[in-house]
Amino acid sequence: MRLLDFLVREHVAPVMRAAGFKRSGRTFRLITDSGDQAVLGFARHYVDPGAVVFDVGYRIVPAPYWEWLNRQHWSSGQVGAPPAFVLAVVAGDVVPPPPAAHLPDSEGRLRSRWALREDNRHVCGEALASALRDEAIPQMIHFLDRTNLLQEFRHPTMPVLRLLPLTRLKILLCLDDAPCHEIEAMLADVQPAGPGDDFAAWVRQRLATRGLAK
């Protein structure tokens, strides 16, 4: 068995399964009743012949955001589930402790890379399992609550990458149940991203088909 597959099977899968995540290969997914998803995956980097170097990252993808992102193809019914490392509302990294890091003295993105070798596979696996159980999984579950996600955008407290303007995120998170007049008021504060920006038009079309006009 390849080292990375061993690590996923022996150390990652049990922790993720206990938290309710479903596994598909090296991807783990938790879906709420509203369709919002937390997706965690692995990205391999072929940069060191002496180690399996990889990132572990997660994405938070609210259902309305995924629909907006795939709006041109949504009506076909052929849009799949968000893959790992997809463009998302929130992106977070599972950062290794120094003994399991590829470049423990680096800064920025390189610091998030794990280094797995035959002689450290158990140490690396246990470190990753602990990081998932103690940090990443609680973060993902916390962000799957739309109220918590919006609060994090308003008052950032965690080292995650925010990929959407606050007003647009608020509209998307309210799109399923807020009164139409409230969403229209928020749309007035949306600044077009460019000449072809159809966000406001898409939101209004989505509201028209929601069946909850108020």
C-alpha cells in the first residue's frame, strides 16, 4: 500500500468517520440538511524524492454559493458535488507540527505542507489525526452553521482564507428563507464586479423561483 493511502486509511478515515464525514478516496465530505458542505482533501506535491509531500485542506461550500458558481449549468442537473480544493466561501489548511512538516522553518503556503516517509508514517499519521480531531473538524462543523460563518466573516478570528465579499455572502446565506424585500435591500449595497456581473439578476431569478415571495 502506498504511504499516503496507508495514512488516510489508518489515521484519517477513522477520525473523519467518527465526526460524520463520508469518504470517497482521499476526499471526505459532510453535508448538512440544507445542502451545505464541508469538503476535506489531500493535494500531493512531487517536490522531494525522499518524502511524500502533501497539503491537507478543507473548503466550506454553502449550497446557494455552489448553485451560484455553477449557474450556467445548474438547470441541466449535471452539476456534481464540490470537489476537494474547489473555489469556496472559506478555505482552511491543516498545518503540520514541526516534526511532520516538510519545511518547518518556512512561512506562508509552504509551511502547510506535510512530509510523510516510511520511518515517520505513524508519527505523521498520529499528528494529522490529532490536528483533524482537535482543530480542523471543529472548525468545519462550526462553519457549517450559517450564522457562525457569517459571524466569522464579520469578525475574523481564525486563519482561514475568505473568498467572497461580505454582502454577497450574507445574501447567499439568507437566500433560502429571508423575505424578498430584505434581500432586495441588501442587493442595493452590492457593487458590480465588472460589466458582466450578473449576481443581482441571478439572485432575483432565484427568488422568483423560490416560491416564498413576500
